[in-house]
Amino acid sequence: MEYLVSKRLVHRDLAARNILLIENRTAKISDFGLCCTCDDATLSYQASLQKKLPMRWLSIEALLHRTFSENSDVWAFGILMHEVFSGGKVPYTTMEADDILEFLKCGKRLGCPENAPDEVYEIMVSCWEENIESRINFSELSTKLRSILLNETQDYGYICGQDSNDSLV
């Protein structure tokens, strides 16, 4: 996603259904059918009312104003994380599509999935910050997720120590 941002592109349909897993469990983003180029001045894209969009993954500004940017893709990434940690559950399943905007405008967000560690849920919530100036960006997301991954796997199956008594941990 950092690469797309560097090319001034907005995906607009970042969701688990559009992530492909290839060998070695490498994730690849797919379905660029809604992808668009951002305006140079605003670094955003204003969508027409005619285009069908994936409502349950849209940011609050996309729902209100049809404005898309890195910020709206970050919001969708938070929803994608929720999908992953909830075992693929569709977001807002208990709500009608028309109720989602009111839910979000009241400051409410999706709850923490049962399988998500607190620090991962905190990242999800930072993706759903209503104020786009306060919302995390993909560069910061990459740093935080990389840090969590390194902390969780630093001793996993690696040799520790420097002497002949090294053992696998």
C-alpha cells in the first residue's frame, strides 16, 4: 500500500476478498477495478455518485463526501485487519447498510475480535480515527506491524547466544 501511495493511487476496495495468498504465504493485493489516481493538489479523489462502492469498508469521509485518499484506504485496511482477526467475518453483520454511517458518526467502531491482541486492536482503532489528520498512515502502519512481528518472533526457532552451548528456543 505504501507503493500505491507513492504513485498517488487509491485502491478504494481494500478488503480480505481482494487479498491473494501465494507461495510462502505472501499476500498480494488484487482487484484494482476501483483504483484511481489522486488529484495532485489535494492528494485525494472525488468519486461520482453513480459508482457502486463497498460500503462496509468505506471511511467516514468516503461515506459522507465520496472523498478517497490514502486515509480512506487506511480505514479500509483497519477493516481488513478486523476481517483477518475475526476469521473472515463480514464487518457490521448485525447492521443494515444504511445504519453504518450513523453508527460511525456517533463515534462507534467495530469491537475487538476475539483473536486480536490488544496492541493489534489499537492499530485497528488508529485506522478508524474520524479526523484524517490524526489517522495513522501506511508508513506508520508498516513500522508498527513490523515491530509487533519482530517482537513476537524474535526468539521463535532461532539460535540464541554466542557460545558452544547454544540451543534452539
